[in-house]
Amino acid sequence: FCKRLYYLSGEFDNKNVYSQLKDFLQKVDQDHTTHSNFFFYLATAPSFFGQIVEHLAEVGLMEEDNHHWRRVIIEKPFGHDVDSARLLNQQLLKVAKEKQIYRIDHYLGKETVQNILAFRFANGIFEPIWNRRYIDHVQISVAETVGVERRGSYYDQAGALRDMVPNHIMQLISLTSMEPPVSFHADAVRDEQGKILHAIQQWSSEEVLTKTVRGQYGPGMIDGQHLPGYREEEDVPRDSKTETFVAMKLQIDNWRWADVPFYLRTGKRLAAQNTHIVIQFRRAPFVLFRDTPVENLMPNQLVLHISPEEGISLQFAAKVPGPIMRLGAVDMNFEYADYFGVQPSTGYERLLHDCMIGDQTLFQRADMVEAGWCVVSPVLDVWKALPPRNFPNYAAGTWGPKEADELLERDGRHWRNFEK
Ligand code: BG6
């Protein structure tokens, strides 16, 4: 494998480099008979995405014919707001066709994320209750214990909202809530995902204030280890106002989901590393148990564990053995590790392979990226106009600012936290 790796260095804005690259690829092509099929994987600083593709096109490296293909993979962040995402799409679509552009989101490469579709649509028993009649609310948590590591300069410009919400979290929301696609053809799946993204209610400025929470971590402890606050991290300004935590309450305006809140949260340096989706069902009419001690009973919850635990669990009530009718919450558990004999893969290898075989199902289309940004745009505007005054507002190693708990408590609900 190493013998087939080559390296060509150059500046992205130097047009000659692209001609050199073209000659270079021709040679590689001859040596290895690669049929002139190339994909260009742009894991560069985002400000270069547009110009690199333009330069590739100028030297003819984006030209396809019936015998060979040319594709580009674009890493995130795809734009930093809705206008810049639109501009980037326009710039790319001037020189490439949509079917040549692969906007990567590594969450879609995770087996456990793809399993959401299998779980929902390959089983007859869940879909009939997957709607507002039976579901009380949905929680999506992407909790990380890591801080910003060595990415302070990127992260301080981006913040938790841009870094996680319009991309990864929007994927989790759309897969959880979309209608069944007519097939697993790329556009059939993406059409349905796109409809959800368009149906997410867009907020007024007042709503941003009541339906979103932001936070930044201060010093704290994780696993008995003292950790610095965000403002003490490498390449982060000492007075940074960048959020490292976000929580939100979203609504999807369609017949399936009207009035079912989708609560989401994500943050760095939280109490546990855990990505999961909780589907909480409506309570049973408990009058039947009015003379029994049932007040602590948890409602039915279906939990899709995305990482690091990989599996699905369903919580339901069972009678506690004994002479009186007492109920306790029990779990039915599926863990990937117990089945199939292989570990789920983490994403990139699957996505790079899909790009090679020309399957765009797990890549974001232009309209989806823009729709994701439209959801967060009002939040970006309000947060920019009203800089936070209470940062840092949560200690490293906790579940985020207390306002995130209050966001649910106001509605009589609670986050489900999974410790290690
Ligand atoms: C990246 C974000 O896209 O996803 C990071 O930029 C984040 O900040 C990471 O840590 C999370 O991915 P995973 O696969 O570890 O859940």
C-alpha cells in the first residue's frame, strides 16, 4: 500500500500546482491503470474549498465522460452560515455537477446511525407508533468529555452550534423523523431528509431566547483529573465568548410530529462521552394503578445508543415481585457487540468507498446543507447581537449549564443521562 502513496506539495492558490497535479495523475494512471477515475478529498481549511475545485476544473480535472468519473469530497464545515453555504454551493456548481460533489458528514458513516433506518423501516412494529399519537418527545444528546484539544483556533471561530448542529445533529434528527423513502436510492432518501429539514420551525428572535441555551465550560474535574476551563485552552482567547455547549427545543411542523418537541444538546467536557437518541412514549393512563405506589414510574423510552455503546434498549414497566402491586422500570437490551461477530465501523472507510462506487445516499445534497443552516441562522444572529454575560457557566465534568435542565423541566420533562 505504501508503495502506492505519492506526495505532491504546493500552495492551493497557485494555478501551476494544478497542472503539475494533472501531469502527475496521468503518470499514476498509466502506471496503475486507474482508468482516469479520480476523487479529490478536500480536508483543507474551508476557505479553500471553492478555489481548489475551480482550479481543478480549469485544468480539466473535473471533466467526466462515459469512461471515467471525477468527484470531490468536501469536508465540514460547509460554510459558516446560510449565505456562505449558498455561495459555496453556487461556486462549486458552476464548475461541477451535483452528482460529482460529495459533502461528507462522518456521522452518516456510522453503522449505528445507518441502523436508525433499518430499525424503523425493516421492522413492522415500530413505524405505526412512530408519531405524535404515541410519542411524547424526542431527546438527542451528543455529549463529549473531550475539550477542544488542539483545535482551539478553529473551534473558537466555530463554536458548538456550528460545529455540531447543522451537520451531525441535523442528520440524527432527519433520520429519526423522516417519512419512509420510496426506495434506498440516494435521492429518494435525501428527498425525505430534506423535507424534515425544511419542516423544522424557524424561530423569531424571542423564541431563540426561550428555546435555546448556550454554555461554556470552566475548570472542573473528570475522572479525578483537574481540567482547565475553555478560556485556558491552547489558542483560545482569555475572554472568549464562544459556546462549547448548546441545548435547544425544536418543533417539526408536519402531520407526524406537530407538538412533539425534539430536545437536543451537545457539548464539550461533559460528564460522560455518550451519543444517544431517546424516544419517550406517552404515559399509559395510570388511573388503573391509582391505589398503588407508581408515582416514580418512568414512561416507556426507546433509546438508540450511537456511541460509545452501540445498541438499542427499550424501557418498560414490570411488576416488582411481592404481595402488593408495585411497578419498576426494566430494560430490554440489544447490543451490537453480542451479534454479527463484527464491530460496527466508524465511518470514513464506508464513506470513501461509497464515493468510489458513486453512491451519494450518505452525503449531503446542496439543499440539505442550506436547510440545516436555515434552522440555526436565527440563533447565530441573536447570539451575535447579545453576547453571553455569564460565561463560563458550567464546570468541566458536569452535564452543562442549569438552564439546559430548566429547558425540559419547564415542560415537566428531564434529560436522560447515561453515565459510564
Ligand atoms: C467533529 C467535530 O465533526 O465531530 C468535533 O468537529 C467532534 O468537534 C466530532 O468532536 C465528534 O465526532 P465523533 O465521531 O467522535 O462523535
